[in-house]
Amino acid sequence: MSKNLEKSKSDIAKKNGHTYLQWIFALLANCTHLAYGLECGWISPTTKTLQSETSPSGYPLSDGQIAGVASSMSTAATCVVIMHSYIADIYGRKINIIIIAFLEALSWIIRIFCTSFTSLVIARVCAGIAAGGCYNVIPMYIKEISREDLRGILCTFSMVFQNVGVFIMYFIGAYLDYYTVMYVIVGLPILTMLGMILAPESPEFLVKQGKIDQAIETVAFVRGLDKDDTTVQTIVEVMVKDAAHFKSLPNLTLLSIMKNKIWRRGYILIMIAFTFYEINGAFAIITYASTVINSTGIEFEISPDIQSLSFPVVMMTGSLVLASCVERIGRKTLLIGAYIVSSLCMFGLAIIIILHNQVGGVPGWLPIILMMMVLAMYSGGVCPVTFLILTEMFNFQIRAKLMSLVVTYGWLLTAILLNIYLPLSNALGVYAPFIIYGFSNLGGVFFTIFYLTETKGKSDTQILQDLMRRKKTDNEISCIE
């Protein structure tokens, strides 16, 4: 009955009303990802300024201090993923997004008025608390206010906006001084916060709160229909039925999930998959782009800050290519290919640095091309496909709980990676991290081939069978589900 209602809802909605408000509110919510991209790109062009004699901090920051500033965002995000899920469920998606935008604004404001090392860390912690909710709350809000045939494209704007943010920061960071960058950027999260005050709350959250009339008004508003329209009534009716269905389900705790051998195996596999994804090395290149380019020791005719502008462009291209082929090629095939190319490029970067130090004469364009390939594989394969497998591997009963744990673990690894990159380079040589990343990506290849299951086009039952290596019967699977 529910499927018939949803099909009827989709068919009718395409013929009536409008979608421009859904686009406006989705893009507005995605502006938090734009601000997150700006934050991701900030360290790269700013490192040279912070370590100069004219540093706004009053003294040059050491490599260790730069690493501390860079990693503090990820460290903070590690601690708040579950908190954002709680806020979204109790107080609403809209309130949560306003909080995220407020924290993003506060982060830039602190850096305008306070520029000491401690203040920079506090500012990045604020940004990290905001970032901890970007991948949880924003997709949830967009999905719940959008028409079914628009959800995919509107959600993909999160990665596009993030990459655009990195590009903008690389660009203005190369030409504008420290304070001008702050003044240019700080208005974005403030406008986002003010815009979200005028945005509607998610109708599904309103239904969950028992505010059925408000949910009807919201659906009618964002779709340009009357409150009494059949489409609006059908949509809300489905939401009410789904809410009642979820309440009737048994309460699953993390302990009960881990006691289930199949779910526990899936959880362990996805945690290992996230380990290879996080230590892929691409995020270190994004964060320390100019430093990484300089670390090759090769003299470039173009400034490293300008060279790094090619990185987010390549990442945006990778995201668009993935969108065009992800449903035609298996998840495993894409992931294996991305890891193979990333591994070869990382080893290539290490070899180039060693050769340049020993004999010289290495073409200046070669390391740039290799880094561009790594980032293309990251944004077009390693990152989105890993998250896609995560969402497809578990059914709705346990997905939210396990996703919070996995994303928290991912943020922790990111913080560790960013914190040790510069000390590792200084202690073992600038080529050492790339050798480690090369072996990490190579490990990702073998792990994906031998352990990860293909999830493309498969039902929950088929994925469970793969996780059990087909040792159980359909009746046993039904008991697990």
C-alpha cells in the first residue's frame, strides 16, 4: 500500500506545482558545505603567512603549531557527530543547520579579532564542531524537503559546493592578505544563518513531532500546491505511516547490533574500508597543498599557491565524472581502480622527490600531474564510493547508529593524519609520507578485492548473503532482518 502511495505521489508531483523553492532551500543549506570547503582550503595558502616574520600571530608559527591548527578542526568534529544527530532529532534539522552556520561564522570572526596560536585553534575547533554535522544533517534536510526525482542532484551539490569552497580559498588566499580573506568570507555563514531562519522545517521532523498540520503547510509551500491538494495529502499520509512503522520496530542498541555476527562483520569491514579511505593521503594534499608542492624541492615558474588552484578544479571534474558512471559500473570496480591509480601516483611522487634530491632534472609538471590524479581519484572514487557502500551495506534499522560511529572514526583518523604529516616529513624526509600513502592505497586494493562485497543493485537480503559468504539459508536471513 505504501509503495503505491509513493508511486502516485511521484507521478502527480511532476505535473503540478513548482520546484524552485526546493532548489533555493537545498542550495541555501548546502552553503554550509561551501563554508566547510573554504575552511578545508584555508591552511594551504595561509601557512606561508602564519610562518612569516610578519605573521598576524605576532611571531612565526612552527610546523608543529601549524599541524595543531590544521588538525584541531577534525579533532573537534570527531567528538560531535553523535551530538548533531541528537540535535537534529530532538530540536529539528532547521535549528541544527542554523547552529552549524553560526559556528562557521564564529570561527571566522574569532580569527579577525584574535590571531594568537590559541585563538586560531579555538576558531578551528568551532569550525570542526560545525563540520561534524555537515555530512549528517544537511543531506537529511535536503532529502526531506525535496521531490523524489530531485533528491539525487540536490544532494550531490554538497560535494560540488565543498570543492568550489576549496577553489575560492586557494584563489583569494593567493592574492589577498590575511585580514581581507577573513572579511570576504565571514559574510557567507552569516547570510546562510539568516536565510535558514526563513526556511521551513523538515516536514518529516514535523510529522515525527505530531505537527501534522504544519507538515501539510510545509509540503504545500515548497511544492507550490494548495494544502488540500491530493498530492500534498498523499505525501504527508506516507510520512505518517512511515513514522508509525518506525515506532513499531524493536529498539536496537549498539550492543545488540554488535552481538549479531553478520552486522558485526559488516561493521568491521566498513571500519577497515574507512581506514584505507582516510589514510589515502589526498586530504593531506588538499590541506597542505602549497607546502606539499614546495616539499618536492622542484622549482616552478608559477607560484605553488597558483599551481594549487588546479586541485579543486580536478576534484570537481572527478565528482561530475563519477555522477555519470556510478550506476553503470560496480562499486568495487570503481574503488579498486581509484586505489590502484592513487597508489601508483603516491609511489611516483616519492620517487620523483628522491630522484630530484639525488640527480635533479625532474620535469616540474610531473609532480603536479600526479597530485592532480590523486585528487581526481579521491573525489571521483575513494571518498564518495566508500560512503556509498556504507549507506548501502546496512538496512535502515541500523544504518543511522553505525554511520555515526563510522563517521566519528573517520574524523579521528583525519585529525591524526593532518597532525602527523609535517612532523613525519621533517623526521623521515618529505618523500616518507607518500611511500606510506602508496602502501595504504595498495592495501585498499587488496582489501576491496578480497573482502568488500559489491552493493550495486543488490537488496538488503543479497548483501547479507554476501556478508555471510552464503553459509545461511533465507529463513535465517529473515530472522536477522
